[in-house]
Amino acid sequence: MNDSETRKTREEADSGAQPAEVKTSGEGPQNTAQSREIEIASAPSAEEQDAADATVLKESRKHTRRSFVIAAAGAAAGFGVYEWIGSSNIEGRQPTPFRRAFQTNAKLSRAVFDDRALAPTYSLNRAEDLRVNGVYGLKETLVPESWRLQLVGVANARSFPQYTSDVTAWEYNYEAAKTSEDRGHDTKVAPSADTAEKMAPADMVATEKIREERVVKMPRGQEEAGASASTLDPGTPGLLLAMGDILKLPKYDLITQFKCIEGWSQVVHWSGIRFADFIDAYPPARREDGTFPRYVYMETPNGDYYVGYDVKICMHPQTLLVTEMSGSPLTQFHGAPLRLHTPTKYGYKQIKRIGLIAYTDKKPDDYWTKLGYDWYAGL
């Protein structure tokens, strides 16, 4: 204790005041003893500890058994689903459950958007030349003057001057002209595959050759998916339209994005005829209830590539029968003289070099659907 503290204590003693309590760190002997008694009193006995351990072990075992049962049931269910999918029928190279999932997605899209949603449009300075991707049905150079659009299912077809009793009798002419145009590379199949030369199964080709020999025409359906089940039978009546018949309709320009299912996209300047105007000029025969047929089918002149659509998509205000891209006529590998553009669908639904348009109530065959892709292909 220093001098000031001694002096203060003496003053407090003289005045009769009690000296201030000096606090020290740490517990005194009495407090330490009390703490030990509390600790000893709170510690369970050996019997109590054993009982508590037994209770925990019992609960742990119960939860462990439950977890194993749940895990085993989940694994069995997963394996059952796997086996069910693996043993199901194959539709277009997809197990039926997967194909049903595609169809469910399409129904939801139709229910939400009703095929009326508009794709974004862009300014002209955003447009660029579209890369070539996929040349199915385009590998031979078509003589432009020999092109005709076969149109089937038209209302009052006989009233049109372009009517013929057999549109399939029309002969498309090809030439051996070489082109320097890049035919691109389609990666929707294995990149190592030579897709430009890939052939349909031998038995399918043989069957199609026999069929075509009956009408003395070149074989059809020479690509991987084979011939279309929706191609026309010989003797089918309809119209044969020349380019002049199509170019009489109003011309529209559209700058939209072309989206490929491979994961790339480009903004492109398209010019052509609205499909809705084409349908107005050459309407389909209506059903008994007064409505249009549900589908539209298209294929290339040689039948190697073919696509099916809901008629609502063809009536969409942005669906074009394209005659020009970037202000210039279509080239061979971009589908000259006529191709389709519908910006609410993936690129594989946008057929090039259209040789046939058929209005139909039967869901059409579709090239890439037969190879495992979605028929609807909506964005």
C-alpha cells in the first residue's frame, strides 16, 4: 500500500468510516470450494451416464435403420425408373418417356404462348451474313429454271391455272456445276462423321429405289434419316407454282436472330413473302368444322430433307418464305430459290430449297425428329 492509500485509511478510521473493500483477482478459498461442490453435484453418476449413452445409442440405431431403408427404397425406385426407360419403346431414337417429355413441353409452350409470341427485331447495322450449316437436300446444283413449288391440299385446286393432276411428275434438273460456296459443318451429329456423305440404312435405300423406279425418277431420302413417311404418292394432284407466282405477293423485310440448337446464333436480314399472305393467296381446303388443317409439311425437291409444322406457326406474322438474305438472292447452300425462316423455332426447322408444301391433318414426318430431336423445336 502506498503513502496516499495509508493516509486515506487513517482518515477513514479517524472519521469512523469503514475502509473500502479491496478487490483482488482470483477466487478465495471459500469460493473455490463452493465451485468444486457445484461441479461435483452437477456431474452425473456412472449409472446415469450409462443410461444417457444407451438412450443416444438407441435413437442413433433407429435413425440409422430408417436412413438405410429410405436410401434402399430410393435406390430401388431409381433403378426401376432406369429399367423402365431402358426397356420402353424407341420413338425417333429416343425412349418413349423422353419423347413424351418433349411433347409435354410443347403442350405447355402452346398453352402459354399459343404460337403468337413475337421474336425480337434488330436494326440493320446488327445484321451479318449467315453461316452455312447443314446442306441436306442441297448437295446437287439445281437448275433454277427447273424449280417448281409443289402445293398440295389447296381449296378448289382445279380453279387455279397452275393445277396439275400429278405434281410428283414434275422433273427437277440438276447440273454438275462446281461451287466455291462454303457448305459449313453440321455438328448435330458426331463431329468425326462425314455428314456430307452419310447415307440412309441400306434396306431403306433399296426400298426407296424400287419405289422410285416405278415412276422412273431418282431415289429419294438419301440422307441418314431415310425417306419421309409423308412424301407424296405418285398421282397426287395439286399446283405447280413458279417463282413468278410467289413474287407477286407483297415483299417484307425482317431482321431477326437465327438460333441454332448447337448453341450459336446470328442476327440476319431476311426478305421474302409472309407465309400468312401465301396461305391467303393459296388457302388450304377447310375441314368439316370450317377450320384449317392442323399441319403443314415441307420437303426439298429430292425428298432428302423434310419438316413438319403446326399451321399456326406458318400463320405467324414473322414466318417468311425467304427469297433474299442480306439484300441478295439466296445462294445454293442457303436454300435457293426459296427457304423458310421462322424466328420462334430452332434452325433445323427452317428448311432450305423448298420443293413441296402440303396442307394436311396428319402429323408430318420430320427429318431431325427421326434422329432424336424435338418435333416442336420452339424457343
